[in-house]
Amino acid sequence: MVINAAERFRSPLRQAPTPHGMRDAVDALVSHCIVQMRNVTESGGGSGYGIDAKCCIVVEADNIDLGGTGYRMTPPAPRPGDPLHYDSFIQKLCQLYVNRFGRV
């Protein structure tokens, strides 16, 4: 799941961008999205229910200053070691591949 944590954002559906000064509200919403992703069921490789692997990638993309777009690595973004961190996601996919096909 890619979550946009930009404090301001210009939408093609609105004329004016959202105002500055909403960092706490945006961080709370990002945290909420991450909690919801934690609640998504993983299949465990063979149960048939849920998804095989999951992660949350937090970006800051305001659609105004495209050069300022980037990944967010500070909280509330998942930190290294968190099951929703990108590294954990890749490790999970690799392990599922090895389990299914025997080697990488």
C-alpha cells in the first residue's frame, strides 16, 4: 500500500491545494491507514485466505513541487524490522518463492 503523507496536496478535482499546518492530522491519518493494513489477513503461504505479503510505503507527493517528492522514512512510516516495512515485504516474497520453487 502506498500512502501519501504530504501535508499539502493539489488534487485534479480541486482548484486550490489543501492548506499548510495539518502535519498532525496527516500523520494521524497515515497511522490509521497503517493500522488498517496490519489488520489485513495474510495467507500464510497456503491457507488460501488473505494476501501473500503486505507492506506500507509512505511517500510525500504534493502534486505541486514534483522535485520535492520522496519516500518518508520517519514515523509514522514503518521502520526497518517492522513487518510492514518494504525490506520485510521483499524478504517475505523471496521466502514464498523459495518455498514454492525450491531456490532463488
